[in-house]
Amino acid sequence: MKDRKVARSDPHPTTAGALTRLAYARGESAGLKLDPILKKAHLTPVQIEDVGARLAVRDRITFLNIVAGGLPDDFLGFHLALRSDLRELGWLYYVAASSDNLGEALRRAARYSRLCNEGISLRYAANSNVVLTVHYVGVSRHLDRHQIEYTMTVLVRLCRQLTGLGLLPSRVQFIHRRESADPEFAGLFGSQLEFGAQLDAATFAPEVRDLPTKSADPYLHRLLIAYCEEALARRARSSSAFRASVENAITPLLPHGNARAAEIARRLGTSQRTFARRLAAEGLTFSSVLENLRSDLAERYLADKHLSISEIAWLLGYREVSAFTHAFKRWTGGSPREARARLGSAFLRSASTPSRRGSSPGA
């Protein structure tokens, strides 16, 4: 892909490094050359070694994508979450584990999730069902699969570990698309698994909220709540990049042909004039954001051999395959079919090839 990205000056949401270290260890055990991958993701060996280091969320997403391609393991985030020790979540795990019941544990996890990852907002709702939704903040959602699948897997495992029961969600939804899932998915998430959804969410039956936790400790819980509230107050809220919000609003509308500036402005709660002005403040236009987003998604979809070229054109909001082909040639100088033929080895080459995108974001 050609370098078309506009440099961004927005503050980058950060995250703890546990998942990145897990991916690093997995790549190391498989014999991957990790120094070039770290460089491409704008990370350093020192950051991997320092357990207290905060990493840019978008850099972590880039690192996970490259390692997954180099292994290859298209379900890397899911597999890492299955084998991780939940205590690596740190304070977030212990404040949930010391709660009286699962509903309280999930409410606390939602409130303090930003202490682990500023790029993710976890929300808890308990009406007719218990619903956990994951929203991306200041980070574009469209290129991520591994972080969100890791997050959702950890949430389900947390529910099981705290209660000692084999709880199964009644429904799990992911925004990203997959034509087929790892067989282990059904064992953890159940049969009501939806990709290409409007949101990232896990739904449980309402009675799970009252299930007691095995490790409830009211004294420890009060101490941890006080610590987390203080930490939350100290951490200044990062202002999210408007571009990321626009991209996250566009993505689910592309297949329906509704990704128009007026509709995106409405969904973001701004007038069209304010919408254009805020994009201009980041050196952008709506058409440039839409073009870059389509190009990035095209590269992702072409790597999925289950999707035909005509299906990819529809997913990107093109009514005709010829329109998609013309746009793709404008972006890359070649056709979608030629790009698909090259993508089989592209991830493997990325481990030893310097980045062409410079400081462009990985999220």
C-alpha cells in the first residue's frame, strides 16, 4: 500500500504491556525475528522488559497483527487469552475478585478498565440481561481483531474463574468480520456468535449478576476501591482523536452504503459544519478519511481467502466490483487480485522489512 496517511498530533491512549509481552514470548518461542517487528510497531525491547511501562494502544495493535501473521496464528489474541494468568490484569483482577458477587465484580471492572487500557471503555448494563460492551476511545477499531478477542475472552474467563462455574454467554458479538471461527470459540463463547455486528458485546442471563464470587473479601475490596478511585482521579482523561471516532462510526455503515458525511455527523452528535471543522483541525477531510479507511479494510479483507472480490467490494460500500477495482488501482497501482496473490507471504516478509508508513498509526 502507498503511504497516504496524514500525520497525527493527537495524544495516544496507552495501555499496560501484559498482552504485548505475551505476544512477544509467543513469537520468541516460535523463532520470529522480533527486533524488526518491534521497530515496525514503534516499540523497543526496553518497553517489553519493563513490566511497568505504558505502551501506545495503536502500537500494540500493530505488534499483535504482525506477530499473528508471522506465526501464523489468525486467532492469536484468543489463544493468548486462553493461556494467560488472569492475575496479570493487576489491580483490575483483584478488585473484581474481592467483590461479593459477579454483578458487582463486572461493574467494578467496567469502572476501572481504563487503568489498564485507556483505549478501551468497558460498559456494564444489567436490565433484562447482563451486557458487557467494549468501546474504543481515541483508537480506530477497524484494524484490530486480536486485542478485542483477547479482551472478550478474558472477560468470559474472569466470570468463570470468579464463580467457579462454566458460565456460557447467551450471545457474543464482534464488529470485525470472520467467515469462520476457531473451533475453541464455541466452547468459550457458545453458539450465538456474531461477526460483522454493530458493537462488541457479551450478553449473559440476568441471574449471573447475583452469583457469589469464590474469593470475596470485603476488607480487601474497600482498600482496593480506595486505591483505584485515587488512581482514576490522578489519570487525566486523554482527549480522543476525532479521526478515530469518525472511522469507528463509518465502519459498520460501509456495507449498507450509508457512510455519508451527514449521517456520520449525526451519529457523532455534531452539525455538518462542526464535523467538517473538527476534521480540518486534524488536517483531514471526510473523503480522505473514508478513502484511507476503505484502503486499510481492503488489505485486511483480501487476506481472508473466504471472501470473494465481489463480497469485499460490497463490504467497502461499492455497488460495482469495477468501482472497487478502479479505487484499489488508484491506491496501490495494482488490482485486488494481484494484491491477494501477494498477501500470502506479506506478513512473513514484514518481520524483516522496515515499515513504509513511518509514524502512521497501527490502529
